[in-house]
Amino acid sequence: MKKFALLFLFISIMACKGPEPRKPVKVNSGSFMKESVERNKKLLASEEQLMQEIIQKDSLHNYLATSDGSRYYYDLKNEVATYTPQTDDIVRFTYTLLTFNNDTIYSEQEIGLQIYKVDKQELFPGLRSSIKLLKEGEKATFLFPSSLGYGYPGDKNKIGVNVPLKATVTLLTIEPNIITN
């Protein structure tokens, strides 16, 4: 019985020892993230080069740069209007999506009339920011790097992985959000 009590005491003392952390099976060095960043920088640089080539070949239009990295020109400019869409405004617009080679991805007819509450609904990043640049009745053509389009996943339909986009956007109407107190 004494042996049993000693054995029980010994096991109890050994069991009180705190848990020991396990060694990681695999140590990540962070190199994947660094490689991904470098890959994305190279992709963006090549897409910006493509945009510059398009702009240089197009002597008919005066391209403007946006703060987010896209380029655009006006097909139809409204010189009279001054108001551009603000958050919570309702806008009606149409657009087409093309590749940089002018191959149609989605036509205006396929997409149809869009009714959009500014900054409150989902649009791809480039389109979301481009709408806020236009005034009522204006039409503009935008060049978006893939990071401002559908990026790596594409749209899971006609737009593949990392496809830069050309979009012609027509802003038909703006209904300003009037807050009543």
C-alpha cells in the first residue's frame, strides 16, 4: 500500500508540471508576403506602362490622371453643371467594359441601366471612384489597372485574373441626398 501511495504521489507531482509549448512544425520567414508584394509591384508597373502606350498612341484625346492611378478622357463634357456625386446621392449611369485591346467584355446592353447609391453599394473600385468625377450628362472613358478592376479573382465569369480594364461611363442623372432635420 505504501508503494502504491508513493507511486500515486510521484505521478501527482509530475502531473502538476505546467504544459510545455510545442515547437512549430513549420517556421514562416515572411518571404511569401515579400514575394507577393514584389509580384504586385511588377504587375502594376507593367499595366501602367501599357496605359502609357495607349495614351501615347491616342493623339485625339487629352487624358487626365486620377489620384488612385487610373487615366481618363471625356467623350462628352458638361461645361454648365458644377455638381459631382457625393456620398448617399443616387446616380443613374451606364457603362461598357473592354480590354485594353478594345475587345468588348460586357456591352452597355448586357449591363443595362445602373442605379447606384454613391459609396453605399458594391462596385469595383475604379468604377466607384470614376462616378464621383463625372457631372450629370457627362461621358468619359477610363483606363483601370487590374488592382482597380476585379484584381486577382476576376469576376468569375468573363473577366480573368489581373485583367486591366477600359470602361466608358455615361452619368445620366444625379439625385442629391437632401438631409432633412
